[in-house]
Amino acid sequence: MASLQASSFLVSSSKQIHAAISVPELPSVRVPKVPTKKSQLKLNTRDGYINTIPVEKNVDVWTTLVQESSSVSMATVQLYAISEAVADRVEMHKNIGEQRENWNSLLLNSINMITLTAATMAGVTATGGAGVGLDLASTVLFSAATGMLVLMNKIQPSQLVEEQRNATRLFKQLQSHIQTLLAVGSPSKEDAKDAMKKVLALDKAYPLPLLGVMLEKFPETLEPAVWWPKNQTQKPNLENQFNGKVESNNGWTEELEMEMREVVEVIKRKDSEDYERLGNQALKINKVLAKSGPLLTGIAALGSFMGSSHGHWGAIVAAVAGALASAVNTFEHGGQVGMVFEMYRNNAGFFKLVQESIESTLDKSDVEKRENGELFEMKVALQLGRSLSQLRDLAKKSSYSRIEGSPIDECASKLF
């Protein structure tokens, strides 16, 4: 009996041990097959069918599909690249503008010190002081001042500074325009091309080098600055005319068209004419001053060279001419007459830009191809520093003055 119990105990124990050490079955694992050269790529076509394309034989097709799908992003990348170039140009024009402003102040002070020192020496000689040494020293100083004045009047540092200021402002304006294009909607390739043209137009309008491409500082007459690309305006199609009436479409009405035409007339008759007249006056004054300074220092050098050999008159002439040259130089470069001329030139260019913008928009007979009328009116009002109601009142005044045959007494712009 005891042996039976022991055997049954051993059997049950062996079953428990066997259950404890039993290993669970591992799940089946499928090893992926390495694709061979004959692997194929399945693409869903637009019609819903599956097109099987061998991979190695259709690499060019895949590249073409990727390029077509990324055409919009390519325009965005191009605009980002242009924006970086514009930001670099902003820094370049800013730094060079500061450098040329230093040129103006340093050259002005140096030439005046040289001229006044030489005039003092000539004055001492005229009073009967020691002669030959002072005569030679003043002659050398007057000659050096003459050469420096010729160079300074040729490059007009104050005008160069104003050019760089305007270039910096316009490049910043272009940079903000590009950032707006990137922030609002998806830009197109035409936007990238247009931005590129604007960059090149600004480079041409405000060159950085002094040799070869420097803007003419003494032209015959004032020519408005042009810093925008010349785009061909769309010619109106006679078949799409509205028989003298413009439908209320895309924000445009007949009244708005007449308002814009009157604004253009005011710009032509008042703003552009006034700034061109003032710019030509500043140009004439600058030409006279630029010739008078070196002429006076040259006379002073000649009088100082003659010195005491012709009595004291040579020294007296040298002292007086040197003092006058210092005054002329201070008025020209201290008063920054060249900068004033450049300011008038850029203001005339601004009015020319507004005028061309309005005219090119109105020349488009299809109002759907124009910019929205209400938005365009708001932009013109902001450019001229007016509210919408003030802009409409200006158009009415212009219309009444033309009917009565009297000149309008108000300028279009309230900014300048």
C-alpha cells in the first residue's frame, strides 16, 4: 500500500516538473525578400487603374513626377533666396552710406582747416611778417585744398549718402513685400521673377561703386529717379470695352476710374512740376558752388605764390580768396546742397511711379485683370498721405478747376 502511494506521488511530481519546464512555441517569422533588379513599382493613375512600372527602367519618370509636385515649393525657395540677398544688400548700402557720410564730414573739416590755415599765413605775410617761408607754405596748402575740393565736388559725398539712404529704404520695402508674399498664400514663379527684376532695377538705380557706374552728379536737367523695372503695360482691347461704362466688377466703378484719372492730372500739374522745378534750381546752385570753391582756392594759391614780390597785394588777395573759398565750401557741403538735389530727384521719381502705376492699371480694359479697385484706391491714398475721403475731394477739386480753367492750388501728396 505504501509502495503504491509512493509511485503515484512520483508520477504526479514528474508531470508537474514536465509542465513547469515546457517551452512555448515561437511565432512564425517571415523574412522579407530582398528586392531584385526586376522589382516593380505600382502607381495609381488618375483613371483609377494600377500602372506597374519597373524601378530601374523608370528612374527619370519618378524624378519628373517629384519635380512637378514640388514646382510651387521651388518658387518659395527662390523667394527665400532672393530675400536673403535683399537683406544682404540692405546691410551693404547701410554700411557704405555711413562710410560716405564720414567722408563728407572729414573732407569738409579737413579742407576748411587747410584753407583757413593758409589764409592766416597769407594774412600774416600781408601785415609785413616774415615772408618767403609763409608764402611757400600757404601756396602748398592752397594747392592741396584746390585738388581736394575738385575731387570732393566731383563725387559729392552728401549726394552719395542720400543715394544709399534711399537704396536702403527701398530694399527694406522690397524685403517686406517678399515676406508678405511668403506669409500670405503660396507664391508663384512669376512672383519670384518679378522680385528678381526689382532687385536688379534697384542695383542699377543705386550703384555701389564710384568708378565707371557712378550716377552723374551734374546732369543738364533733373531726370526723375527710376528704381522699378519697366513692364509693358497691357493695351486695351477694343472688343472688350464697356461702351464708356464700367461695370461694378472687381471693385471698379466709373466714378473710381474718373477719380484715379483726376489724381494723375494733379500729380502731373502740381507735384511733379514743382519738384522738377525745385530740383533744377538746386542743381544750378550746386554747379555754381562746385566751380567757385576750387576757383577761389586756385586764385589764393596764385596770389600766395606771387607773395611779397608784388608788394602786399598778392598776400591780401590770397587771404581774402581763401576766406571766401572756406565759406563757399561750408555752404555747399555743410549745407548738403547735393543731398537736396538727390532728394528732389527721388521725390520726382516717386510721383512718376505712382503716375505710371495708375495709368497702367487703367489701361487694362478687362477689370478682372486689374487689382481690386477698393484695395488699389486705398494704396494710392496711403502713398499720397491722404484718407479715402480726402482723395475723393482732391479729385473733385481737380475736376472743377479744369472746368473753370483755373490752376489747382493743392498738391496731391501730403507727405512731401
